[in-house]
Amino acid sequence: MGPQKEVWRIDSISDEARKLLTEWRRAKDKTLWQKAVTVLENRDLPPEDIAKKVERPLSCIQEWIKAFKSNGIEALNPPRKSRSEPKRQAALEQRRKRILEILHTGPRSFGINRSNWNHASIALAYRQQHNEAVSKSTVGRIVRKSGYTMKKARKVLCSPDPEYREKVDLVLHTLQNLEPLDLFFFVDELGPMQVKKYGGRTFVAKNESYTFPQQQKSKGVITMAGALNAVTNQLTWVYGSAKDTAAMIDLIELLFNRHPHSTRIYVTWDSASWHSSNILVDWLDTFNAETQRFGKGPLIYLVPLPTSSQFLDVIEAVFSGMKKAVIHHSDYRSSNEMKAAISLHFAERNAYFLENPRRVGKKIWDLDFFADHEAILSGNYREW
């Protein structure tokens, strides 16, 4: 290297400083590496070449050399200014409070034509309100550190039934007080389901397309009703031509004939019109009167569910599981073939729960879960 100007030459480096500079050179901190190279290679390279090597301006290299010559290695890495200064902390806290106040006020209150906030609109409102500019990134950082995040609203099920609480209490009280010979059934209908090719989730090669036709000729229609025993998890099902009162009478008679030694059969179902029709009520009164007159067979009691409370009718999960197993990704040739697949699925399910007894549902047997009325109204039923 040619002779340097003496002003940019570092005459000596103490052993302690050299050791620390060597550590800086090996560190992952790029700035410390640049400073270490500037000092350690000062006697071999001119400042211009050092500037090219560390990719910093020549003026910056010269400032580092001057600082090292004047005050040693401490001048290259001075302690950062403390952020705990009372005035600075007070200003930051005041800014945070002001931003949160804006966040809890609607944008239209500040003349901003938005129904919800984003970082840019909060920054605009802050500038209008306090005559002080604040960046979007600063707003975002303060909002995050204050525990707020952007979320999409989730639509939940809720019941508008004015007798909601009474009906839920009746269902729970009945379940919790079943006698040994009492039976409790969740009842629901499924259909009409077209017999056609269905889509669904399945394994497909990466380069293979997976489609099914939107317009299809139906090969038949299936409508069915099911009753799920709350204690034994056994399902009783029957196929019919429609979802109506006649189908419900057929299902109740089937339950009656299959359980002649039980004392009472409780049936709970949703608020569909055919579940509370005058024809059904009159028929059931006559049916129970005949049962009492002959003194043989169980009495049938209806335990209606509140309006729009599908989350309480746990049989819907059983139907959903069946559809995933034997309807999705299917292409049955006839309604009889589809019925055979559905029936086999339910028969295998019944056999499983005969060998592995378990009551229906989970939280529905926990009275404490229903203590919070608002939780149920907002659809808090995911643990079922």
C-alpha cells in the first residue's frame, strides 16, 4: 500500500481493543463487523478501499477512524441513549392513550367516511385531533403492543325463541333425570337427497383435475328420518317419501315397537312445522291413551327444542359424518344402492357403539356448561 496521509493512519491498537475488534469481526452484527474491518485493516488499506470493502461511504470510514484515534474503541460503540427518560416515556404513553381513544371512537366522528378503522385512517384522525403527524407503522406498532389485532367477525347461531331458557332447561332436566327404563331420542330428518354424482374431498394426483358436473340427471331421491338414543348412541332410521307428520308417526311407532319394555320414550326435535302439527299432537294423545288402557308399552313424550337451535340437536353431527363417509365423492346407480350404503354405514356405527359404549355428545350432559345463557345464545357449542 502506498503511503497514507498521517491523519488517517491508526498508530497503535491495544491488545484488549484488538481482542474485542476480532470478536466484532466474527459477530453477526454487520455494523460492528464494518467498524472492526475499518480499524484492523487500517494499516494495510487506504480509507477509500476500506469504504468499498465494507460498503459504507468514505466519510463514514473517516469518522470511525477519527473517533477511534481520539477516544479508543469505546467511541466506536457508545451506549445507546436510554429510552427510560421520564419525558420520553410520558410522551409515548400519551400517544398510546390518544391512539386507543381514537380506536374506540367511530371513524365518522372524525369526518372520515369509513365504517371501520385501518392504520392509515387512525393516523389521519390523530393528526386532525392533535395537530401532530404519526406514521401508519407507528400506529400499527402501538395497536399491536396494546393487545389489539384485526379479526373477521364470525357468524354464529343464536335462537330468537322467547322460551329458549325454559326449553333448554326442560331438555337438560329430562336428560339428567332419566330412569333406568326411560329412553331419550334426538330426532331429525335428512333430505331430499338426489342420487347423482357428488363432489367432496379425496386423494388426487397433483397434476390431475378433479371435477363433477353441475347439471346432472337425477337417478332418484332419498328422504329419511333418524332417532339417536342419547344413552346408548344407537341410531334408528327409516326411509320415507317426504318430511311430514306421517313420517314422524312412522318413526315414533318404530321406536315404540322396538322398545316395548321401556317405561317412557322422550323425543326431542327442532321446531319444524310437522313436529308440532295438530294432527301429530292429536294422534300422540290417542296413542298414549291406548297404551295406558292396555297397560303395555312405553308412553311417548315430546321435548321440543328452541327455534333455530340446531347446535342442540346432536343427531345432525351423525348425519354429517354419514354424508362425508358414503355420500361425498359418490356416484350411485340408483336410490336402492345409495340406501344400502347409508344403512350399512349406520349399522356399522351401531355395532361400534355396542362394543364401545358411550353416551351421545359431551357437554350436553354437563349442567355447568349451560349456566351461561349468553354463551349458548352466541353459539358457544364447539366442545360438543
